[in-house]
Amino acid sequence: MVPRVLLVDDEPGVRTALSRGLTAEGMEVSTAADGHEALRLATTGAFDVVLLDVMLPGLSGYRVLERMREQDVSTPVLMISAKSGEVDQADGLDLGADGYLVKPFSFLVLVAQVRALLRRRDTAGQQACLRVGALEIDRAGRDVRWDGQPVTLSPREYGLLVALAGHPDTVVPKDDLLRMVWGEEQFVTRNVVEVYIGYLRRKLAAVGAGDLVQTVRGRGYRVSAG
């Protein structure tokens, strides 16, 4: 899935440069130029990472972060600031920041930190048990059940189902499934996704869940209990 990044900085040049760079890295970027707009957007929960400047009009980055955490918004936040003092960095981390980057910084380092926060979020967000309607997936035991009936799946079939069930009612493109389930295996083509989706559907159909995995023509697949 395309990572969604909220970039908050009051300098137009910084916003433009970082937005272009992060977009080129395959991320979807939204921007805000002041603290109030940053807080409004950040509390929607629609972003995977927030890049938050400290010095902002309206509300400082510290206050934006503080109010996000008060409202139980757990989105990872990377503070970006010209303030390099230990106290400044400690203040940001104490308020709930997940990282602190001092200006001027290397764009490569910024991207590396953003990707690290995305990986950490994905790991922390992995639920022990996934439920979509009558489907239950116990990640710890790799146990799959539909309406209480066990479903025996191969490792690839299981990986596909988890990738889809982890984003219920959301279309997941073939290329994303290929990366999530097969990783960097160069010999694997997009057609293998179709083949294994077919295997998965047959096993689900055997327990009455033949309509669980849906094809969205030209876009990908989704799991929906509706």
C-alpha cells in the first residue's frame, strides 16, 4: 500500500522540495503550513507518518504533537527542526515524538527514518487475531477459521489472505500483494498472484466463503464480509 505522509513546514521551498522527493520515493504526500491545519489533518488518522516542523505559525510543532497524543492519535511523528539542543530534542521525544531530525539534514537520512517508522508501525499494528465477518485468523498459531470451521492453507495462500484481511474492504493491487507475499523474488510474475488467488478461493469456497475474496477488475483484490 502507498504510504501516506503528512508534511508540516511553514517554508514553501522546503514543502515543495520534500514533497517532490517523497513522492518520487513512492509516497503520497499532503502538506500543511501552520500548526492549526497540521492538527486538523493529523487527528483524522488518515496518515501513516507525520513530518512535523517545530517552529510553526499558530501552534508550535510541540503543541501539535502534544494535542495529537492527548487525542490518542498514535501516528508516528518525526520532528524536523533547526533546534539542535539536547533539551529541544528531549522535549519532543518526551511529548511522544518517534524521532527528531535536525536541519539541515540529508534527504537520504530523512527517507531512511520515514521508512523505519513505517516498518515499526506495521510491526506494532500486527494484530494477534484478524477478524472480518465470520473469518478469523490467529496469527500466532497461523490458524484460519470460517464460521468456526478450520481452513487449511499453504504458506503462500495464508500470506495472501493475511495481506488482504489486514486491509478489509480495501482494494489491494497485485503488485502490492506480490511484494508483501513473495518479497523480492525476481522470478515471480504478477500472474502468480492470480493463480494463488484461485487456490485460495477454492479452499474458502469449500467452507462456504467463496465470495470472501473479490476481484476489482483492473485494480486488484479485496476481502469483504459484506
